[in-house]
Amino acid sequence: MNRTERLFQIVEILRSRKVTTAAYLAQRLGLSVRTIYRHVNDLSLSGIPIISEAGVGYWLDDSFDMPPLMFTEEEILALSFGAKLVQQTADDFLADAASSLLKKVQASLPAEKKKIINQITLHAPFALIDKPQKKKMAVCRDAIDLQKVLAIKYSDANENYSERIIWPLALVFWGKAWTLASWCEKRQDFRAFRLDRMQHIKATGQLFQTTESICLQVFVDQQSSDSTC
């Protein structure tokens, strides 16, 4: 969480509570009390009307109000359904982020639109990813972000097993299965590996560097070309 996100979180916590202590803010955000003091001071200097009293804590002046986010009903529907879909199809980290997003959106909506989120008739009621796949997804996302080379044991549709060294480029959801778009060292070509067919996955300790010919955009272009043939 960067500084801007921390400041926003502090304001959101202050909005949701009558009185908040520096110790509570520090515990919620995983920061030191000294850092909270500094952030609260920065917010005050920027014009946020934070009132403080020694031995009591912080609270926002009644005059403070953040302008509501101006979403149409269709945009609220799209955000809510998208977040609920992520909750059912992604790993725990993304599912938690989706839940947090819904809470922030609902808190920011004007009163007449808050009820829309609870009245949505589009639902994703069943989890489309099991716990083993969630763990694999977390490993894949970390490897994509940090450009870690992965070693996998993979089973194809005919249950033929092979071991591959791959460069993970992106996770792609096809509605029924997640695949890992990758560069395969063995095949010297792009491949998409289904997470549910990975028997084992781990980082090798090596890093990779994309090139003009080995990168996500080339993979996407190749897939687009293949689909139009």
C-alpha cells in the first residue's frame, strides 16, 4: 500500500467511526503510531478537517463530506457483478480485494443508490475455483509480477505428463478454467497451461526478461491470428 492509499484509508476509517485512536489506525494499517501522527498531520494540512483531543483520539468535523462517486445504475451493476465474479473465480487475495472494493463503492454512493448493490439480480453464487487452484493462482500472480521462471509438472487432456520450464506472462479466464499464458522453454513457443491440470508448480529461483518477440502482446497477437484463421 503506497502513501496515497494509506491516506485514503485513514480518511475512510475516520468517516466510518465517531472517534478513532492513533493506536487503532496503526493496527488496522500495519503502521507505526509515529507514521500515523505524520499522516494525520499531512491530511490536516491538506484541508481535511480532522479534530484531535489528547487522550481521546481523532474524528472528522461534521462539515466534512466527500463528494459521492457519480455512477449510473448500469455502472453500479457492472462493478458489483464484476466484483462478485472475482470473489468466486480468483484467489483469496483478489477475492478480499473485490469485497473491499464493494464496500468502498457502497460507502461512496449517494443514499438513493446505495440500495442498488443489494438489489442486483445478477449473481455468481458458486465458486468456480477450488482451494488447490487458488494456491496455484497466487504462485502464478507472484511469478508474473516479479518475472519468476516457473517449473511445472503438467497433464494434458489425455493424461500424458510432462515437466516444463516456463515464463509466466498472464492469467486468462475462459469461463470454465484459468490458464497461464506462458513461454515454454521446452517447445520454444507460447503455450497456455490450465491451472487445474498442473500437478506441481514452483519457482525455480531464476528470473526472466521479456523481449520484443517473447512478451504478452506477441502472445495475444498470435492468439488473435489463430482465432481468425
